[in-house]
Amino acid sequence: MGARRASKDSGDTDRRIGRRALIVGGTAAAMGTAVLARDELGRLWWRTPGVEKPREAGAVDYRGARWVAASDANWRRADRPDDYGIDMVVVHVTQGSYSSAVKAFQDPGHRAATHYIVRQDGHVTQMIRELDVAYHAGNRAYNERSVGIEHEGFVDRPEDFTDAMYEASARLTARICARYDIPVDREHIIGHVEVPGTDHTDPGPHWDWDRYMKLVRRARTARA
């Protein structure tokens, strides 16, 4: 979600062929009828029609998060980080209430959703598994390589960014960085506005990046 500069589809808009598809296609072309390497097949067997990789319903990636499923029209199934490496966290602001964000992400016509939403009271909701690609950045390559986190509020209301929200979000981001060995810096923890080609302005001028990064580093160090 987040404030926009102009009306534009915010889904997984870049339709370039993914890295895994290129690898498989190139390998198949080079080998003809030969069998693909065993480790490659191990990562790809679930993509066969009628076969799905086993998953636990309602499972969350962040302890303490509540699971509320987004519409499957707002994300696509993946096997990250095996098929797409994760090296970035993208910070969003909902431009509305928590409940309105949940409703939007459950709407198949919305064409966008983040992995997580952090409420003003610090409660964390997960709506898409981290191993899947959420349509949150408006840039396919960034969608594939990142985890998206929404924050309840409006970009022009600094009072919406509460202490509880900053602290809870920082702990979440620190955990994501630890899980995927993401550097805790502003090259890898970015705002939606910094995604190439985006028409959004969130998290906006009132998001305190210095404070947030200090909290993420503190949480990351404490966990280490």
C-alpha cells in the first residue's frame, strides 16, 4: 500500500523470466534429453503440475506473529531462498488502518500485499510466508529478493509511528536479517519510495530512519 505519486498497478508488474526459469530452460536446451542435475530437481519437483511442496497451514516465520492469509492473487508461490535469494527488507506504510490493510490484502482485486503488517500497538500479523514472493514493491526483481513489512498509519502523521511500532518492527527486521544473513544497513533495509520504478512515497519524511536502524542493530546484536 502506501502513498502514491500517481495511479499505477502495484503488483508483480515486471514480467521478466525469473532466474530459476532461465537456469532450467538453459540447462534443458544444453542437455537435450539428458536428466537435470539431482540438486536442481530437488528444488524443482514441486513445480510439476499436480505436485505441491508440503506446507503447514497457518505456520508463521516470526514467533509471536498472528497468521492471517492474504489472497493468493496477491503473491506467488516460491521456494525462497533456494530459488530467489533474500537480501532486502522493504518498509511500507499502510495509508490507513490495520483492518483496512488486512481487508485490502485479502481482496484478490487489490493485486498487492506484504508479508507482514505491524500495528501501532506493536502487534505483528503475517499474511504471506517469507518463502513466497509477495507483490509489494511494484518491481518484480525487488519482490523476489525482499521481505515486505507494512506499518499502520499515514505518512503525513508522525504520531502514527509509535514506540511500540518501531520496537516491534525493528525486532522483526532484525530476525529477518539474521535468518538470511542480510547486512543491517540502509542499502539492504529500504523504504518503498527507494524501489526503482515505484510510484509510492512511503514510509515518508516522518519515518525516523536513524532511530529505526539503531533499534534494528540493537535487536540484531542482542539476538547474536
